[in-house]
Amino acid sequence: MTTRRTNRRGRARALALALMCVLVALPAGSGAAPASRVAPPEGAAAPKATPGYYVGTFNIYGNVGHRGDAGDWIKDEADAIMRLTLGDPDRWLFIGLQEVCKAQGERFARELGMRSAFVDTGTDCADGQPFGNSVLFHSAAQLLPPALLPNPDGRNGERGIICAVIRAPGHPVLPGSQVTACSTHLTVGATKSREREEQAEFIRHGWKPDGTHILGADGPVVLAGDLNATPEAGELDDLYDATEASGPRETGPPYLHPTYGDGRKIDYLLTWGVRGSARWRDTGVRWTASSDHGFYYGELSIGAG
């Protein structure tokens, strides 16, 4: 599913986002792996094969780092992700990707045997592809209308959020069995804390995808994303009333699970919502030379609340 924004690069934000499906399931493709800007430290050990489903988030550095290339570096990353669950793709509930050129998200989905939904935030990649965020999943009961996040000064590029109402592999669609899976990427910059605060408040309390209910009003939500702020930052207050995979809010370095090459934690897995209680375990970070971010993951169990 691809969402294209028809007003691009600073033109009026009032035009509607269009939504159409891109369903991908077969492995394919080839290409050369580009060089990385950052070579982070060694990765964490693979999680144990325990009951539950894994969720991951990964800023893939797809434009600046790979200039839109959807070659075999993606297959290598997908193979490494599969090893985290001992080769079982059904252990992955969903994966959120950020800094994605459209074909890259599609290739990731094919390699993992999953499907994808994409939001175009209105900036082209170096090779002309749409740029934005993707969410990868096995089965979706509903694709929510995506949204652009608040951008008060109209600068620094648009940011967006894409969500799908999904179910665990092999489970029927029943009340209480579904999860709203989202991928987002907040604005970057030391002077942009107020903008990130507005974006976090919009996601947590302001956005009503169906025009009536905020996220989490009718079931559990899991948000995967690069929030471009560390856990102690006040701009994340609205999101940190949820449950984060690392556990209690940290107050400064060293972070339990740093996710960026300079040692900061700026990537998150957060869950909230009615009719459910969440428990995270086996949380970890897999470092890679393909991105300046690590692949941040955790095992999630959601039960009746």
C-alpha cells in the first residue's frame, strides 16, 4: 500500500493523501551493497525461542546512505533479522522501517515473506523514488488512512505516520486478537524539540484516523519509530505514558539499549491502548554496517486487560 502526497515540497498541506495497496510476498532482486557512513559496535545475541511475537524498528538510512538502492544489502539485512527468530518468519508480528525509499520497503517485505504499507512524506529519494516510512506485516484487517505530522514552520521536510490493523500469523481475526501497528519518524534537530513535542502529542492524543477515535481507543497500539530524542527529553512526555520495550524511562547515558551510532537511544517500541496489557521481553539491538541506526527489537505479549 502506497500513500502519495499530492502537494509536495512546501505547497499547501490541505490536499488529501491518496491510499493504494502494495502487497508483496515473493523474494526477488539483486544489486551491490553500498558503503555505510557508520560502523557501529557488535550486535546483541539472538533472543531465545520463547512464546510471543517479535516487533522491530529500523531506520534503514535508505536515501542518504543508499540513494534509493534496493539491492542485495536488503537481502543480507532480512537474513540477519530472520536469524533473530531462528529462521521463523511467523515470529515477527510486524517491523517498522524509517528513511525508506519505496522500493526498499517492498524489497524488505519480499525477503521476509511479508506485506508492506508505505506513506510518502513528499520528498524524493536521490533516484526519484518516493520517500517515507513503511510498516511490514503478514496480514492486515485494515489499513488506516495515514497522516503527516505537525510541521509548524513548514521547514525541515514533512514527517508522517503509517498504521495497519494486523493480526498474529496463524490467528483468526477475532475481537481482542488484533493490534494497530504503526511506523513513524519525528523531526530531527537540536532546535526542533517543540516541533517533536507537537508531533508526539498528535500521535498519542490528537490524531483520529477514523475521524472519531484516537489511536488506542478501540484496542492495543504498537508504535515503532525513530523519535530523534533521547528518553529523558521532555518532548516525549506524551508518548512515555505508554510502555516502552526498554522498560522504565531512562534519565541519561549510558542507555540500556542505545540505537544510534553515537551511543544515544533515539529509536523506540511503545505500546498502549484499551482492552490489553503489554509485556516486553528479550529486547535488544542488532548493529549493522548498512545503517547509522541499529535494528531495535523486542518480544511482545499482549493479553486481555
